Amino acid sequence: MILQASDLDGSAVQSASGDFVKLLCADDILEPTAIEVQSAALERHPAAVLAASRRTVVDNWGATVARNRGLGRLRGEVDGRDAIRACALRGQNLFGEPCAVMFRTAAIEPHLPWDDSLPYVIDLDMYTRVLADGPGVAIRASLAQFRMATASWSASLSGVQRLQFDGWRDRAVATGLLDLSPSELLRSRLMASLQHGRRRAAYRVTAIRRRRRPETP
């Protein structure tokens, strides 16, 4: 089902009647086998609360910007708390956008609605709350395409990426979902700054491409 950033009350998820739910935002794209592969993974791992794949990042015109993005070193069934910790230490949302994730419906429902107090990490916040209840499944195949359009909601939020990621991490620590040593906390802050710089650079490149090539009607 299609998810708009304004659909924060969880009505899209609550309307689901199946065992699994997958949300597709704006102009992102699923690969033909995405639903089959992720639902099969959840069936093979009955304790898993979600399944996530890697994804391809494309620009406004569908040209590939980066392949096989996401998940870091996560592979197969992963303890939920370990997955949260991996995100903190890498300074980024390793699971990516909702197009790359499938939830077990019963696992996400108790955590609705979405929390937009930190809009940039709204997806990561939900993944964190769901993964606190059980393991996830990391699928190394790329099963979705995230469109990194310069006019997108994600682009407009990129300038506050680091601050909001820091806010997510600090909240996870305060609520007991994440335990970091002082050196790990420093590493997380440094990696968040690095990822912020990389994302800004990527959006700048996309913006340059857009100026050189008019939008397709």
C-alpha cells in the first residue's frame, strides 16, 4: 500500500488484513520479486518482526546513483537489539526507506502511530520500536528502488539529518533500547556526521543533474 508522510495515524497499516504489511512511499519502486522474497523470509523465520532488503538508489529520471545500498554487514536473522546497535554505530538507518522493509502486521500494530517528532528518522524510529520486540531478517538482494529526487521530502530534510539521527540515538539510549560505551557514543556521533556529509553530496550531484536535464513530463 502507498504511504504518505502525512499518514502518521497508522490508518494504512490498520487497514491491512494479511499477516504481513509493506508500505510504499511516493515514487519509490518495488522489484518484481520483492513481496514474494520478503514474505517467504518472514515465513521461514516465524519469530522475525520484519524483513529488510538492500535497495538501489535512483535519481529523478530512474538512472542508478548507487546499487545494493543498505544493511551494512547484517545478514540473515539478526537479533533486534543488535540491529538497532548496528544502526547507531554506523551513524545511519541501515534498513532504509519503507520500500525496502516488510513488517509482520501483528508486530507493527502495537507501535502505531508513527512518531514525527524527528521527521528524518521517522522510519528508523518505527523500526527500532518494532525490533525491540524480536529479530529481523536481512536479505542481501536489492528488492526496491528509492528515488532520490531533489524535490522529495527526504531531500528537504537532509540538512537536519545529523541532528535528528543524534536525537534518535539519544532517545534510544534513554529508553533502554540501546547501550553504548563512551567510545561507542563518540564513534556514533562521528559516523553520523560522515553519513550526513555523504548524503548532502549525493543530493548536490542529483541537483546538478536536474539543472542539466529537464524533468520528464
